[in-house]
Amino acid sequence: MTLTKAVRLLGATTLTGALLLSAAPTASADQVRDAQWTNAYFDLDKVWSVSKGDGVIVAVIDTGVDASHPDLTGSVLPGYDPSGAGQDKRPSDPHGTNMAGLIVGHGHGDGVGVVGLAPGAKVLPLYRETAAGGDAIPEDIKWAVDHGAKVINLSQAGVGEPKGDSALTEAVAYAARHDVLIVAGTGNDGRGKVASPANEPGVLAVGATDKADVIWPKSNYGSQTMLAAPGVGVVTPGSCGGNQYCIGDGTSNSTAFVSAAAALVRAKFPELTAGQVADRLVKSAKVPTALKGGKLPDPHYGYGILSPYDALTKDIPAGSAQGPLAGTSGSGATAAPSGAATVGADPKQPDALPQARSSSDSGLGVGVLAAIGAGAVLVVVLIVVVVVRSRRRPAPVPPQGQPPYGTQPGWPQPQPPYGGQAPQQGYPPQQPYGGQPPQQGYPPQQGPYQNPYGQGGNQPQR
């Protein structure tokens, strides 16, 4: 994958036709907060009674994060900009700030501003380009891993085939070996092809849904899709046209919610590996009404819609270290560099995921070649013996049916639906977060601010 100039910020193209949400100092306290329908959808009071993501670092590889935004003060760590321009903390584009707000936003004052799903976590901002405007995502992934991130949010989409970029594949493998979960959006073209890096083996790919749990029409889909999450009409903090808040659609938002949920789970269950965290998110997912009685995984919804409270409270065995994140090693994978900080590494399982050599890797030593030559005759003899004996026995009957993700031991069959959970009745809740009655014909038409939206949108194209 080459993201240079081909990168499309999911939430910035996601904010296609996005409107600006005014945040005048005299605006009513609940104007922005009530617009966050996802707060009631996730039932934040219940979720936060179990976990707020305390102690977990979520890296946001994006356009940088405005740490001075009142909804983010104190929640943004010093980050990294490979371009040297300092855009990790002084962004010229609000997209990274939008995503950080959905993850760790804490609002400000008495019920004012945006709250994220994991307000106890911290965001580590990284700028996504080099000084020449090239793709810095592989470098950023490794930097994030070496500086304590346990979850990496990639609300990005580019052109590229799985394992088509050796640097990206190596970086994903590096994160996997150091127990760091990478979450990325499937893309916003509505095509039946998951964008890169979400299509990379080992990355948790996320699609977008609306308030009714229906997949967003522009959400890309395919076999790599693992989860879906709310992404339509989502309010985010960030400087859009001089205002402090934006509202828009897309898999960027969905990705941020899943990254935040992963932080909640990592705080609650610190002993779980990245793969086991992904497994818990997948197995607790809510089956959408549209798929009731259908086959899972589904190319649009994956194994269902994110349900953070269930992910924190369901009785789900830890399972294998990889969970559903198969094939994460990739080509060129190397151990942590000498002297580098490996804060994210799990000392109990330093190499829990097996490394796989690239098909183009020809690094066989002379001694190995000599050993192969010396044993060639013996190998031929053994093969002949095996063939002769096999002709004396009937061929075994192959097992019936194919489990998902290949042949991982203990993985459940796709039917009945994954996790066996029936969709909740009357979901989402009819009362918004905080017990306020839902606003009709949003934006609100009554009150001192007749039109809280500005004109235009945040739509940079890459």
C-alpha cells in the first residue's frame, strides 16, 4: 500500500457533506452533548461503571490532535511527527482531533462538549506523513508500539492489496509481536473491497452503521470486515470552519469507537493479549436485526455491531493468543531494535504470534543448503516408503464443513450466528444519554440558536 497522495482520511472524506456544529460560548449546555446519540446507544453510565479505559494509551495515527481543545485537555500525550513540522500537536486538519474526541473526550464544564467512549485513556498523536508528503504509517506504527501504545487507531484508507506493502506488513507484525491491537476502517467508497490498511492480516477492520443498526451505504465491505460500529451523524470535537465541533458520517468514526472499546477491555482485562481483546469484542458483538437468522460473518457487518458493555461483562473464555487476528506475522518481521523501548510488549508472551517467512525470502545459509543436500537421498527413500504404504490403505474421509478463519482450534462455527446473541428489543434506547428527550428534526429548530450548523464541510482530498 502506498498512501502517498492516495490516502483518504476516512472521516474527512467521511465528513462528505458534513456540517459544522456551532459551539458559541452562550449555547445551551446540552446542545452538543444531546447531539451525541451514541452516548445513549452505548449506555455510557453502565459502561463507565465497569471501565473508563484508565491507564491505556491509544495511538491515533492521523493529522495530529489539538490538545488545547477544551474537551481534550490533559488527555493527549506528547506525540510524533515524522515530517518534523510539529503537526502531531498543531494540526492543520481537524480529523485527528475528531477521532481523539470520540476515544478520550471528557467534555468540559457541567455537561458541555463531547465525551468519548474511553475518557480514562490517553491519546498518543502521530502525524501520518513524512516531510516529503510520503506515507509514514509503518514508521508511526513502530514508534507508537515503542512508546507504550496498547491500541492503534487508523482511521485511514488507501489503495493497496493485503501484504502488498512490505513495510506496512512488517509494521503490523511488529505490533502483533509486541501485543498491540491495530484497528482500521474499511473505507468510504461503498465498494465491495476493504481498503488498506484495514485489509492487512492482523488488523481489526470496522464498517459503519447508523442509529437503526443499518449498514451505512458508503461503508466498504468484504471478507476482512470483522465488526461494525456507529458512524453516521456523529458529533466530534475539532476546528471546522472556525467552530469547535463537527458532525459527519463514515468508518473513521466507527474505527475510533472500536479503538476506544478496546481500551476499555484492556483496562478491565490487562492480562489478555491483543488477539484475545479482539476476540472479546467480536464474540460480544450485537447481531443486527437485518441479519437475524442469517449467516455470520457477514461482509458488511462482520460478526456484528460493537457492544462495549457486553464486551466488558460477558463470560467469554480468553481463547488463543491470536484470537481472530490470524496471519499477522508477515514478511520481513523483525524483533524490537536493540535499545528500543518495548513498553507494549508482553513479557509472558514475547513472541505469542508465530513468524512467517516471505515467499520471496531466500535467506538460507550455506550450512542449511549443505544439510539439505546430504539428506536428499534419505528424503527420497522415505517418500517412496510413504507412498507405497498409503496405497495399501483407503484414503481417510475429510472433515465436513469449514470453520471460519481457517483451522484455528476451538473457534466456533459460523452457524448459528457468532456468539448466539439475539438482537436486543427496542435498541437503541429511546431516551438519550442523561435522560433528556430526543430532539425532533435534528438540528433543533427551537431555542436561541435556530441554526446551530454552519455552511460547508471538512472535505480535504488526498
